[in-house]
Amino acid sequence: MIILGIETSCDESSAAVVVDGRHIRSNVVSSQVALHAPYGGVVPEIASRQHVEAIGHVTRTALNEAGVSLRDLSSVAVTFGPGLAGSLLVGVNYARGLATALGIPCLEVNHLEGHLYSAWLLADRPPPELPMLALIVSGGHTELVLMHGHGDYELMGHTIDDAAGEAFDHVARLLGLRYPGGPAIEGAAVNADAPVSLPRAWLPGTYNFSFSGLKTAAMHRVYALATGQDANAARGVTLPRIDVAEGLSPQQTANVAAGFQKSIVDVLVRKTVTGAEDRAVQSVAVVGGVAANRALRAAMEAAIDVPLYLSPPSLATDNAAMIVAAAYFVPREMDEPDVKPDLELAPRRSERV
């Protein structure tokens, strides 16, 4: 079965051709990072306009790299939500039009479900054994999902405020580092010689996450280092009102970056390990853009004692191959006229995601 995937949920235009849900023939991604970098985050209007310009090109490129024609396709899979409404509309309308013209099904896929199924694209390994615990960690999501079977999920924990990737972006901007924040903080942290100590929100008794307080603590510490004042002097000062990055030495920047990264990694790893042990899972997956972080990968490899599936960087960030994998194992044909950009991962297959 040859499926063409389309992914335009945020700021990457992607098209992929995957055979039988696991074998990637092509996976083309057109990144918009350079366009959004001057703003320190994704601008929805810019994102949707760029998708309009890129979607046809990435699709043709994916088909050419895979060596297939439109007539070879069994179906088209497309991200249906969650995501930016304008971005989703571009991909959904393009996929729906293409499928209609070819007379083949158009399969809707939840973006988070796609991240789960990136674990099935590691074709050099057997597929994960179920039940599997997955940590979905990205700029917009931080969730622990227990996967009982294909399309059968239990949401064990989620962030009660900010996602881990969002926190990385926030603190990177505070430190005067480039966007996106995750790779920038990871790069700066390499040069740390005395990582600062920052708090961890354990939220005992739950599998939930919280990173808002960590962001605030990092702001207080940066303010104190840059101004020579006590950290308490920063209380009540919000990020848009301060510009202290130039007051930090490169070494101080590295130390804050390393301490901040360590706080996030420690929480992500402990929650995942605890969930895996409590539910006696057969495998664990770490997926989403933050899964590319080398410190997180190393910590997970050291702590998890069941088969661990770590998405490689090319499959950790948004891409269309993972959308195809989800569509193959949990197919859902589109039958509604409108896009739902606010959809969340449903706990059961019988419910729409």
C-alpha cells in the first residue's frame, strides 16, 4: 500500500511517500525557521502563506524521490489537527482536492497520533510491543500517552501550563539566543562549567508536567546575574519589560542554559520512567521535536530498561512520513467538511481525534 502524506500543521510544509506504513520512500520537509526567526516564534499568517507557496513543490519532490506517480497511490493522508487553523486549511484542502481528482480515499490524521507512529518508521527495528508508553514532547505539547493498541490510547499526563518546547523558546529569547530555542540552548549548554541550580516541578501523585515556574525562576536568575542584584529584585518584572542578555558573559549564558536544560530533562525522564514502571509497559517511545535533544536522549537511554524508541531528528520534528504511518495503522476517511484545528488526542479509536 503506497500512501502520500501531507503535513502543514504549523511551520513545516512536508510531503512523504511511505509503503505499508513503515518503509519511507521519501520524506520532504520545507522548513520556515528562517522566516519566523526574526519574530522569535511562528507567525500564523506568514506560515499559512508559505504553505500555499510550498505545498505543490514538496509534493512533486516527494513523488519524484520515491519514484512513483499519482496513479500509484492507494490514498492520501493529511494532518487534520491540532495546529494553526490557516496552516491546516492549506494541507487539508490540497489533500482533499488531490484525493478527489484521483478517486482515492483522503485519510485524516491527528498530529499527535502521527508523532506516536514515528516509532513504527524505524524500519531497521521490530515495531514496538504494546502496551507502549509514549512521551510526546514538542513546542506545543508535553504529554504521556499509554498506547494499549492501535488507535487505543490513554492520556496519563499532560502539561498544566507550558509545553517543554515552548519553555525552551522562552528562555532562549531571555538569554539572547536564536530561534528555535531548543537547539540554541542545547548548543550553549555544551560550554557550561557550573550549571545553575533551578527548580523542578514534580507535581507528586500525578504524571502531569509544569514548566511555567521554571521559566520564571530562570528569568529571576538571569536578571540577578546580569544586574548584580538579588534574584528577588526581578519579582514582578515580566520578560517583555527586561533586556538583560547583554549583561551576561558567554560563560554565564552557558551555565544558565545547562541548568535550565537539566531541569527539564530530569522531570521528563522521571515522569516517563515512573509511568513505564507503574504500568509495566513493553516499550517506551520519546517523540516530538524535543526528542532531538541529545541530553534528553542520553538520559532516557540510561534510565529506561525496556525497548526504547527514540525518533531520529528527521522524524522527531513535524514531517509527513509519521502522518502516513498513523493513517496506515489507524485509517480514518474524511467525511466532514470543516477542519477542526483545536482537536485533541482521543482516548479511544471509536472517538474522532
